Amino acid sequence: MIAIKHILVATDFSEAADTALGYGRELATRFGATLHVLHVAENVYFTAFGAETYASLAPDLQRDIEDAAQRRLHEAVVDSDGSGAATVPAVVTSGSPASAILDYARDHEIELIIMGTHGRGVVPHLLMGSVAERVVRLAPCPVLTVRSREREFVHPDLMAVRQPARAHA
């Protein structure tokens, strides 16, 4: 039997991340696990600013980025009827999303990471790399990557329609 107590969904608020959140909610509910939903906010201290601009803008800009991320994350994890798994929303600031996801997973004893993947082409992948790919290679636990609208197996409406199997006499 598989026992999963902590599931992490990493979100960048994209369509693929929303799909991953749906998977995370369903799996956390079925396993009775705590669902951690993590957003990694951009660290403006690593962004190129001129020295005079950096000193005056960075603290306010960083706070605005983090506040906006907190608001979006709260909206994403709202469970209106309270029937879902216990959820822990978290925003961390980092210059490296993959490293932040991996650190969070280690620090919180995560047993499954779920994240969306954008399925970019070869050239963008070579230029930007892939957060999901790095997490898959270095994660301390299994990683489920999902694309938006591709072979989804989480269908909330199907659960309401499904009838119990009848016993034949």
C-alpha cells in the first residue's frame, strides 16, 4: 500500500499549473494527505538594476510581487465547501524556482511533487531550460508532471454521475 502524507503542487499560475493543482487536490483527498501549494516569486535582487534604481525600487517592488503572489495563491487554493484536503499555501522568493521547489520538498518531507509542464519547443527549452526537468532529475521523491488538457484523469463531474455497481443475484 502506498502511504502519502504530504503532496506538493508547484504553481506559476499557468494553465498547466492549474491542471496540476486539480491532480494534487484529487490525490490529496484520496490519500488523506496534506496538500502544499507553492509559488516561487521572482527575486528582484537578482534582476539587473542600476545601483541607484536598485536601492530605491527593489524593496517596494519585491513586496508588491510577493503580495500579489499571496493573493493569487489564496484565490487558487480556496475550498468553498471545505470538503477537500488540508491545504498549506506558501510563497517563497528565489532566483531559482527549481531550487526553491526542491528545498521546500526536502524541508517539508514531501512524498510527491506535482507540477505542470509547458511543453515548449526545442529552441526555447535550450535557451531557458526547464524547471520541471530539473525538479524531476533532483527531487527527493516522485514527480508527476502534467500538461494542460492532455489525458486528464481527474474529472470532478464524473464522480457525481457515477453510480455504484449493482450486485447480480
